[in-house]
Amino acid sequence: MQDLTLITPPFLKPGDIVHFVAPGKHASRELIDNAKSIVESWGLTVTYSSSLFEQWHQFAATDQQRIEDLQVALDNPSVNS
């Protein structure tokens, strides 16, 4: 039988790292800078995926680049969100 226990991540605290990834549509630098300012005002540290500011048609980089960016973020133990 499959275990369906809900896993609840810990709350973010000042100094934690939030890694911005764009897994879908391209976002403008202005929008990302505004989001970064808000997150940093909460005492969190923001890092960016390597292709966050790329654009491929309406997407934020190619499918492969976006997959790699997301996987890098998920695999990085220092990233909290």
C-alpha cells in the first residue's frame, strides 16, 4: 500500500535562499527585479537560474534549458525555496 503522508516543508526564515526559476513563460527583468525586492525585504536571499533572462519564443529559454534549471534548483541542498 502506498504511503500518502503529507510532507510539510519548514517555514522560510531570514537568510534562507530562494532560487528563481522560470519553468514556463518569459518574464521581464522589471518583473523579476520587483519580485526580488519583495523577497529580499523579507530577509531572504535570492539567486537566479542560469537561463532566467533567456527567451525562446514566448518561453523563458528552450525546453531543455528550463528542465535543467529546475533540476539544478531541486538538487541544490542550499536552496530552501
